Amino acid sequence: MSVQHRAFLVHGGVQGVFFRQSARQQAEKLGISGYTRNNPDGTVTIEAEGPAEALDTLQAWCQHGPPAAQVTKVDVAARPVRHYTGFEVRR
């Protein structure tokens, strides 16, 4: 199983709606490592590593997020693998 790294930049009403905590729950359920954080411009960053299928599932989840989120766009970029352990919510 090959590990990939993807960076997601989620736009819209995604702060203050438990997006980061929900993303961590999704990542842990999918066996994905990495982190998520809020950005000063109101977006949320998710750096994620895992099998392509799991990352595809996380990417699909990011399109809507948790119930209170209002996602308008998700930018996705492949990055070099950094070998994260676990998944954390950063401030």
C-alpha cells in the first residue's frame, strides 16, 4: 500500500463549525495521518497522508464537511510524503 500526501485548502464558512475536529474524526476513521488548522483568512488547511482511496474519501468529505459548514471550494495539491504519525488539530 503506497502512502500519498495531499494538502486540502477548504474555503467557505468553515471556521467555528467544528470543521477541524470533524476532519480529525474522519481522518482517524480512515487511517490517515497529518494535521488540520485554521488560517487567518478564514480557510482551513488539512495536510493528510495515507492510501489514495482513503485520501479520496477524505477529499469527498471536505466538499461538505460537518453539518454546520458551508464549503464553497476545496483546493487540492499533491505534496511530498512527510511521514506524519497520528492526526492532530493545530491552532
